[in-house]
Amino acid sequence: MRQFTLPDLGEGLEEAEIVSWYVGEGDHVVTDQPLVSVETDKAVVEIPSPSSGRIARVFGAKGDIVKVGAPLVEFAEGAEQDTGTIVGDLGGGERRPAPGTPAEPLTGPQVFPAVRALARKLDVDLESVEPTGPGGTVTRADVERAAKLVSQAGSAEPLRGTRRAMAQRMATAHAQVVPATVTDEADIDDWPTGEDVTIRLVRAIAAACTAEPALNAWYNPSAGERRLMARVDLGIAVDTEGGLIVPVLRNVAERSVSDLRTGLDRLRADAIARSIPPEELRGATITLSNFGMIGGRFANLIVVPPQTAIIGAGRISPGVVPHRGQPAVRRTLPLSLTFDHRVVTGGEAARFMVALKSDLEQMS
């Protein structure tokens, strides 16, 4: 038998969720025929067959989480493992300690059998119950109180797809990055009517990266190295019903306004339709979150490694600002810049913000 395992889909991902199977046991497939679609890295990806053959077995069902290197299908002929994938630990069943191995210490709340039976009856997860009894014991009142709270709340739903990926990415970023934020406001009252706000932001970020390249960089903490990127590949945060997706607008400094708008429209449409190719979600050197299109002014944003910075644009609104030596009511664009202080200095961040604001305050 020959197994085909879930391949490494990039970006350090360790698992994917099965969306749908295109084949079943007993089917004959040919090379590059789609076998299964999985959701990972904020996109739905089709996994093609590495070779022709008959499917003897499929592993997993719709909604299952599959680890990279775990088997997807088993072919009826051939004994060699597929060499294009990462083979994981496929040991089956529960591991039992060897004879003589000391038992692991008990963990979790202390619960009497009658209370445990009550928790099962009321469908209460004892790990989520705050114990109030002597010595950390869970009492009947604790279980009943937890059951009442659960009944008043909505039903629990597992995080899937983009929301699960977001939770993992944000946890990693929180554990690794040392964030710091600077804010400012750009006076954009001189912009002509109908100016394309997002494209102006894209071009201003490209100009700021030229003025201060330290923020258009990747950082590798394990090697203690940063890499200044030669071009600006800008991640654009797109809000969808399924969660946040960040496609990458490539080489923004060298593209025309019309080309940037066409490319951005295509990326946004693909992201909303969940049909964006995985390669369009990888390799951003810096990110823009134009959250002001929805609401809010300033934000402490999340830098996703290996990037070192993210820019946020808040809601445009009138404000009193100095203009030609006098206070005046003019339209302003709030700006937030969060950077990884492990590798970006405060001076570099401030110079980037000055360049960003200066470019935005120019007339078209």
C-alpha cells in the first residue's frame, strides 16, 4: 500500500480542516486530479493526486482537522511512501505507559463521584467550573451555577477555518512580538472629491518604506537576523463573513494607480469568494488595515511575524487643526503604526510615520 499525506502548505502551518472529498474508496484517479479540498491559511485549497491509481482508503471526514504529514488517502498498489510530503507520526490508538513507569500526577479539579454524575447529567464541562469547596473541591452548587450560566449563553461552536487560523496566528504573534505603537493624523482636506483613499494609503506606505526601510523587513529571532526587503509586498486586511483574510498586493511601489486598483479589486473579490490562491496570501513584507472604512480612529494593531510593522487607517472625520498659522476645521485621517520593538527603533518608526503623513498630505 502507498499512502499520500497532507503536504506542507507553507507559512509554518501544522494542520488543515477537510472541506470536501472529491473521491471515495474504490475510485480510480489520475495524476493531478483533485482529491480533497482543505481550509488553511485563510483559504480553501484543493489537494491534487500525486499519481494515478485506485483509492483503497480515505482518511478523515468533512470538518476533521488533519495534521501536516498525516495520511489523506491510501493507494491500492505500490509500497513506497510519497516523497513530496512530510510524513508524520501515524501511530494508532492510545499510548499506554510501559510496565513500571510511574503514573502521572492527577490534574484538574477535585470532584466527588456524585458531583461528577451531576455534571454529566447537566452537560457541564468540569474543567470550566470554578471550585469553591474546601481544598479546591467542586461542589453541587458550583456545577448547578455553571449549568445555569451555560443555559443563558448561546451554544458553543468550535472555531473553524479562518477564525481558527486567526486564533493560532494571533496567539503566535502575541507570544513572539514586542509591540509598540505611534499615532498621528494626516490633514487630507486638500484631496479632490472622490479620491481613492485605499490607493493613496498604498502609495504613501510605499513612499514611507523608501524613506525608512527598517519597517519593510522580516525578522528571524532564532537566527537574530533581520532582512530588509527590496520591494514592498503589501498585505491588505479584508473583512469577510468568514473572518479576516489578508491577501498580498505585490510590488506596490512600481505599479500605477489604475493597476493597483485593478489588482486590489481582484484580490478582494477572490478573498470574499474564498477562491483566492494560497500564494496570494504569502510573503507580505508589511500590512495595511484600513479599519476606518467600518469605524474607529486609532488602534493597537497586531504585527504578524516575520513582518515588523502594520499600519492602521482610522475613520476620516473633521477636526480642528492648525492651517496656515490659524486653527481650522479640516478633514483628517487618523494613522496608527504598530511595530516590533525587538528590531525596529522608536526613531525609525517615527521617521516612517513622518514620511507616511507627508505623502498623504500632498495633493494628487
